Amino acid sequence: MRDPWVGGRPFLADGLPVIDRTPVHDNVFVATGHGMLGVTLGPATGKALAEYYLTGRRPNVLDPFRFR
């Protein structure tokens, strides 16, 4: 092989994604670290994050995915 390429998986140290408002900026939200499940979890993540953004209230389902 002449120029091999490998795409890295976006995992965090604890294996859980971060889906939260950033601690520094109130108008910035992130949803990252889904690893190989991003396509599968994308619709549910988007729905929960949109609810959080639109209402200003974090859905309970997002509690395990806070910034730590």
C-alpha cells in the first residue's frame, strides 16, 4: 500500500458522548463523541438537543452526557 489512511473514531475517555451546552458560552451546544454510533444515535441526539435549545431546559435523557 502506498498511502494508507485510517479514519479515527471520535471517542471520549469514558466512552460516552458529550451532548450539552458548553460551560463557557451559553449559545454554543455540542454533540460529539458518538464513535461508530453517530448515524444510529443522530436522530435521537438531534431531537433531545433541539428540545434543550428551544426550551432552555435540559431533557432528563441528556443528564449522563453533560460536560464533566
